[in-house]
Amino acid sequence: MGQKRRRLRISTKNMENIKTVWQPVKVSKKDIDKLKEEHPELLVIDETKRNLEELFLLRNPKYKFDKNYHEEFESFYKEYNSESFGEWFHFSWINSVVRFFPEDLHQELRTGRNKYLISKDEQDKFYNSTVAFCGMSVGSHIAIVTAMTGGAKHMKLADPDALSGDNLNRVRLGFQNVGINKTILVARQVYEINPYAEIEIYTDGITEENANQILEDVDIIVEEMDSMYWKLKTRELARARGISVIMGTDNGDGAIVDIERYDINPDLPILNGLAKGLSAERLKNMPAKDLPKVAGKIAGANLVVPKMLYSVSEVGKSLYSWPQLGSAANMCGSLGAMLIRRIVNKDKNIKSKRYSVNPDAIFESDYKRKWFSRKIEFIKFIRKMMKQE
């Protein structure tokens, strides 16, 4: 069952449930005084004057090269600053109470440097969109960059897994978070950027019982799950509803990006035809030993860098699971957030296709000359997979 944001009462218990709490609590000045009595170490952060000065300068770019604005700013400051201005939010997991602007001014301040790169109409549609993020490893990067760039006030986060120590090579979290469900950790980071966000978390991941709820009223789905069954099932459900799906797959230091515009073409083949002959139902009872071969087919072995090909063939032998790099996960975050923004703005120039973003091809001076050795590695991979049949 998804958990929707609700107004919580201040209590010591909220501060104790550090592994499960994920929502900031709107508080009054009276609440803050009570919290400080119970927790003298509580941080109270109020940068209203600094932030109002930033907002003033964003609205008055003429002062970029003229620092003679103090008198005009003081008048601006008095207009806004009062005891009732803005909202206070308690973030129990970081033991802090922070004062924020009202939602419209908070959004204006934090997206002020997006101006002209993103139009106001695009920014508004981006912010008011609803995005489902299924899988919180690479998906965490896409969700956080989406929030950073002022998008998706409404998020649905699904992942059954807790953060583990071996996730820390690619997820932007500290070791103190190990053992906490990933959806909780991502929701916290998004709320720290925008406490006005409306987030639902699904700590069981996407399931047969909650899939319809997760996909309800969603503008786009970011699919980053390990389960081959749910990779296909989510797309089958999305296609039936006319919802676009994007996926970023780590590929060495680069990324393979899949875009499926079911909002434009409801007859589009699953995974742009790369899953031909496969269905979620067929995968359901497939032996685990066959899944790496299926993963190789879905990933598109012809685009995968040689080291990654070798890694996939070693899963269950010398590797427990295929390796992933933080550099690739971060790249997926940037690409995914950009694609969400463009697709929710109905940009028809974003076409359904599989794309490769390969830093090796860009930066290696002898990359083109190595085409033959890459072809040999690809053939070796195919032969190795065929032997497993």
C-alpha cells in the first residue's frame, strides 16, 4: 500500500523512528520551542534574509554589475519579512528545523537560474507532473535530479530493497543510511530540496496488488528495476494506459537509454521490439540461470562495452551480480531528468528508440580503430551465452 503525505504531530517518537520517518513536519514557532527543550542539539536554520536578497537580485538583473542596491533591497525585505512569512519544517532525520519561503516563492527562487534554458510554461508543466520511479538505484539519481531542476512535485517511489554497503559505489548516500529502505532515503532527499513535494512511497516495490495504484494518474514512468518480469509487466501496463516509459542502463562509464512513447504510439512494441517473443507471463517461470541471457538480449549486447559484456557472462560464476559505476548512474540521472521534462511537455522530437551515450566513443582517440576487437568480444559473448542454453 502506498503511503501518502499527511500532517504529523510533533512528538519525541518521531525523532526516534529514524529508520522509518521520511516526511518533514510543518511546525509553528511554539512547536520549535518545545522541540528545542526536548532536544537542545536541534539545529534551527533561518536564512530568510540571504534568500530574499537572492530573490531580489533574480528579479533585478540590472544589479549584476551595480552593487548599489541596498536601499531598494531593504524596502523589498521589509515587504516580505514578517513572523508569519513562509513555513517552518522539521526534518527529524537530520535533526533540523528549516524556514522556507511559501511554495510559489520557493519554486521561483530555486528555479531562477533555469530561466531561458527552461521556459516558464515548460517549468510549470514539469513541476506539476506526476512521475513514477520504479527502482531506486539508478532511479534515485533521476528522481533527485528531477527535483533539483524543479520538476515533478508529485512522485511515486517504489523499491523493496534497503540500502546496502555495496550500493555506495553508485548511490549518493552516506554509510549511516545502510539498512534503510531506498524509497525512504530518496523521499528524504527530495523533501530537503522541496518540502512542498507530494510523495508516495511503496516499500514493497511494485507488486500485482499495487501496480494499478502506482500507475494511476502518472504522466511518465521511470523503470529501473532488476526484475525482468517487472521490466516487461510495467511496460505492458503502461502501453495499455498510454504512458511513456524511460529507462537508463549503466554501460561501463556510459549509459544506454530506452525511450518508449506509448503516449504517442499505443501499438509500439515493448522495448522498441528488443523483447520480441518475450512477455511478462513467459518470464514468470523462467529458471534464474537463464535470466542473465535474457538481460543480455534486453540490454542489447551490440551496444554494451566489452568489459560490461564480459561481466554479464560471469554473473553466477566469478560475479554475484553485474557491476555498476557511480559515473554511469550519475549520467543516467541527468539524461533521465531531461527526458522527463521534455516528454511531460509533449515534445514530439523525443522519439521512441534505444540510444547509446558512450564516453569511450567520445574521448578515446583510437576508439574507431578498435572496432574489430569490440566485434570479437561481442561474438565471444554470444557464443558464451549460447553454451548456457
